[in-house]
Amino acid sequence: MKNIFAVLLISLLAFSCQPDEIPAIGDKTDYKPMLEGTWNLVKFEQVDADAESKSFPDFATRKDLTTVFPGHLYTSFSITFNADGTFSANKGTSYVQMMASGTWALDDTDYPSAIILTSSGKTQKIALGSLADVVVGKVQFKEERKQVESGKVKIKYVYSLTKK
Amino acid sequence: MKKLTILLIIVLGAFGLKAQTDVPKFTVSPSEVDALTEKVTITFDVTGSAVEGLTDVYIWAWAPSLSPSETLLDYDQGSASWGSISKNAKLDPVAGNPNKFKLSLPKTVTRNGVSVTFNNIAELFGVGDTPGKIKEFGFLLRSQDGSKQTPGDLKTKVSLLPLEFTPAYFRTFPAKVSNKDVVTAYLNLSLIESGEDQKLKIASKITATATLMTATGTTILAVDKIATSYTSEKEYAFTFLPEMLAAFPAGVSLKDVAKCKIEFSGEVSDQKGGVTTVKTKAFEFSFQSYE
């Protein structure tokens, strides 16, 4: 009886040492429906990439351009991504350089890093910042200006948008 | 006839003298470098300079902010001596062009019997551990014996991007921009330079004039009386987009804009109620090629 009890105990211990079953991973996030809708530009910033890399003071690294041109506020810009794959941008009175209308697509449906705008055979790549806040209606576009000969990023523009 | 010959000799002599004093043209690649930038190449064109025609051209370079100021290329040990420049200072010829020479980093040389590699400009001047000390360096090109040389006195110099932020009398943000970028120009009157009209320190109603120019300095357009704002950093500032500064003249486009000149001016009232306009010098900068 004692032996049977010992075998039972060992068996129970052995079973309890089995690794837990790995839980099923949820479905990949589909960002496209989250990006659909109208986005308003709420902040437009310029970053000196050299100054940023050298940890210069904030005033010498980043400048908020949102309202820097009276009568040409960057907040007058908005863009609408439609579910049918078309888009329309309204630059308002701002100096934002973006295609006015055409089609839009993500560069990678599983792990998007950019939105590709296409119009009349021409494309414009809009780099995306973190998509963590898309679910709460916030997204960032990024534009990088690179030195021709070295390819190094010298100036960055950050567009912060919120969903209408 | 004799007078004509003498006149001709004088004129030719004057032109010959000018050729002797021409400064060499040079390009730095990449165009923007700091003391720690690697893979830097400086290409010199000695056409019309005092060292044109030499097969061996040497560089004598110095950084005014350092002591000793000369580059380590110029001497093998001890201190630099004009009369005995090191063979390490000899520039590399550019194949197929006898008037062009170059200095490329990294550069490996033998100093005092030891192989040394200079990876960047800071190391070239012996301040690899304290690169912030070097802001610029001047150079002249010379023959080995020093009998021929291009002008000194910083007539030819390379300015480096700062490694640390240093407040300045004039600056732009970003520090380097292309003609397609938004530019903000700043004037810090608390750092006014000695050669400036010191009345600027008490001037009010500070405005600016912005001039866009071609690569040869021809004015494309100028806009004056641009309002400035006073920032939390106690600088006068204004922001502009070159393309939107004003309408371009017919036949000229943004592609032609290579340089920009900024001047600030202000008003000073005297005791009799009169108003005098005071101006800063012109601050000029070149636009970069960004894509």
C-alpha cells in the first residue's frame, strides 16, 4: 500500500512538471481599418537630427512650427483615408506638401511602417511613427530629409494627427 | 612702342602676381563634418595657385583654438617646424588630374617609427579624446621646402559642425538646411560682436531682411521689414520658407536658390526724439542638398 502511494505521488509530481500549454497568440492587428477616417493635424514639429544626436538643449533640437506662420496654420491640414482605398488631403492654408487625392495602402499589412499614397502614377511614402496610439485616435507621420551624398538623416518633420 | 611694351609687361606682371596669390579651391565630402565624422575627404584644386605645377604638394594645417595648433601630419615628433615638414603631410594626387590633390580619412602614417591611423579630424589634430576643442582649422598648401605656398591667415579654412551647443550671435535652426526646409534665423544681441554697432543692444523694433541668392551671389529676391519675435532664450527670431518668402522673378525657381543673406535692423531713439536705424552685418549661409 505504501509502495502504491509512492508511485501515485511520483506520477502526480511528474504530471505536474509538464510544461504549461502555450496560449494561442491572438490575431495580428489589422491597422488598416484603424487608419480609416479623417485625421486632423494638431502639431507639426521640426527636428535637427544632428543636434538631437548630440543631445543639444531642446530649444536647439526641436521647434514647434504648428502656428509659426500666421494665416498659414498647419492645423488647417487634414487627410481622409477611405475604406475603399482612396484618400483625399485638404492642406487648408498650410504649407504641407502632400498629394491631394488618390489611393492609399500600407507598405506591410502585418507590420506597417509607412503609408504609400499614389496619384497619377506618382507615389509618396509617409513614414509612420508608433502605431500604439492608433486605437485611441492618435497617429504620427514622419518625414526625413537626408543628405544626398551620405544618406544621413539631417532634418525630421513630425506630424501629430488626431482622428476626427 | 617701348612704352607699350612696358605697359604690357606691367599688365602681364600684375596678372602673374594675381595667379600667385589665388587661394586653392577645395571641397569637403561629406559637405557637413564635425570633429568626429569618419570617412572625410578634402579635395584641393590648385589651378591658378602658387603651388600649381608641383607634383608633390604638402598641407600645413592648424586649428586656432588648439595649442599646439598644427596637425600631427606636419611633424613626426616634438613640435611643428615650417622648415622641416613631415612627409606625412604630402597630399595624394587625384588620378588623371595633375591640378587636384586630396586628403582622405582614415589615413595611416608612420610617426616617430610608430604606425598611427587618423580616423577623423579630431585625431588629425591630436584631440581625439577632447574633440569639442576644435571648431575649425585653417590650411595652406605648400612645397616641401616652403618656398612656394598658398595664402595663410585662414584664407582657406574648414568649419566644423559643433559637438556641443554654443550660444552664438547669429544662428539658424536647423543649423544646416536645404532651400526646401523651414528656416528660423536667430539674433542674440547679448553676444553682439565687437565690430558691430553697439547701439543695437538698446535698439527696439527689431526687423529682418532676407535675401535669396544664386550660387554666384546674384540676388534673386529680397524681403525686408520682416517682423521678429523675442524668444524665451532672449533671441530675436523669425521663421521663413524660402519658397514662400515672395514671388520669384520670371524664369527663376527654387532650384536656383543656393545661398541666403540675413540682416537685422532696429530703431534707436536719441534724446531729441529722433530715431536712428541701426543694422547688423549681413549673415550669409549656403543651402545644403537634402532629398
